[in-house]
Amino acid sequence: MRTLIIFLITIVSLSASPALAQLDTNSLTNPESTIETKPEYPRPGEEVTATLKDYQGSTYGSKITWLLDDQVIEEAENQREVKIIAGEAGKTQNIKVVLNTPQGSRVILQNTINPIYLDIIIEPQTRTPDFYLGRSLPSIGSIVNATALVSDSGFRDSDLVYTWRLNNQVLEGGPIRGRNQISFTTPIGDYSSLYLQVTEPGGVVLAKRAVSIPSVAPEVHFYEVSSLFGISQKPIAKNLSLIGNSVTVRAEPYNLDSRVYNNPDIKEWKVNGNKSTDFGGNPYEVTLQRTGTFGQSSVQFHVRDTKQILQGAQSNILINF
């Protein structure tokens, strides 16, 4: 009886194997072949390049058919690459490649495109004059605020998990749920790279973005201030001709950390090398008086934070009278 039972089990095992093998030859999913998309996480309306990657050459000589949402892309027949326009935000597109091999088997590869808006708003906390038409830039040691905006993801910002990375350092110690805003100090270097990965709570990646953030040195520019017309919006180039008996000059630091601007450790004017205290209630303005019939004076302004010495600037102009 024991011999009979073993024999029957052996017959069942042998008869099952050919059936499974025949099923695999009709339709295969080859783990050595993939569809690669660039960019991997596109924005709506962005062009996406889908490429067939077959690293082992196991589908050599196959007929290649591309499908987008089960519709054959006629112009892509037997092409290893196809360009697709990403659809609306939140609308998944299915890419499929059917490979009919010379041996009569069929390999099916699939990938998806999930268009989503992910924008990163960069707000340097540095100062520029109100009349300046450009935007302020970060400077070494200054604070930068970054905000991520995710659209049509099907989740609220508070439901998503954000992983921020500045250059090679992960900020806040790791991924944080609902943290779509972050602040960091500008490191040393001409540029910094800020990376962001947004995932669902379960870990599925929704989008990735990277932005390059420049860093500049603060500068000081001088402007003439009129009691009648206010501050001139044209900076004093190198020298200023004194027409009346006095003139008021304002120093405007560009891209200086706002904390330093509001409370600098060093803020001083010098006229011909001598410190001046004639700046009234505004430490960034000085009033100069004519001292003779004609001549020339050098005027210098210096502002700086002593704890972060790169947070500062100085410059000078000449006053002709």
C-alpha cells in the first residue's frame, strides 16, 4: 500500500509540470526586461520618453508593439523608444509593450505614468529695497523657506509624507508626514541642491523634484535721499556731486539676511576714514555737510554680523563738492 501511494503522487507531480511550462511560453513577463520612463515623475502635459530596456537580450528579434491605454501606437512599431505626452493631473496612463519572439512566445511589459504637479516655492529671507524689481537671493548663513505645492494627488498635504534633502543631508532627521514647509540655513558654496520626495502614507512615491538654489554675497549700494522726492531709485555709481550745502545718502544692503539687517552687530559710516555719528534715527542713512569751497570726500558704510562674518558687506563712494 505504501508503494502505491508514492507512485500516485509521483504521477500527479510529473503531469502538472508540462502544463505550467506550456502556459509560460504563451505569455511571459520577463523580469530582465523593463520599460523605463524619463522623467520618472512627470508633470501634466510634459513629454515622457518610454524606453524598452532588455539587458539580457532575451527578446532579440521580437516584433515590438507599443500600447497606450490599450490603444496601439502605430508609429512606434518595432521601435525601442516612444515619446508620450503626460495627461491630466491625477489621471493614470498605462504603457504596455508586447514582444512577440521568433520562438513563438509573447512577452508583455507594463508601466504607468501618474502625472502630478509638484512645485517648490523658494523664499529667501534676505533683504532688498522695496523699489527693487528683482527678487532677493540667499546668501551664506541666511535663512531660506521652502514650500511644496502638490496638486490633484487625491490626498491633502497633511496626509502626505515629505522627505527633504539639502545637498547630501536629510533635513529634519528623515521623512515627516504633513511637512510641506521647511526652513534651512544656506550652506557655503555658489549653489545648493534641494531635493524633495513626496509619498503616500503607505510608501508609494507620488513625485520627486530637485531645485538648484544660488548663493550670492551681500552687496551695498548707495542712493541719494531728497527731502522733497524721497529716495532716488538710481544708485550712485562711484561718485556724487554735491550741489547744495548738504546731502543725505542711504546705504541699501542687497541679499543681507533680514535678521542681520534689523539688528546688525556692526553698522558704521566713515567719512575720510573717520567714524560718523550723523545718521539721526536711521543707521542706514548719513547726512553730509559741505566743509569747503571745493574738494572730495570718501564715504564708506559697513554692516556685518560678527557671528557669521560672511553675513555682511561694505562699500564706499566719493562726494565731490
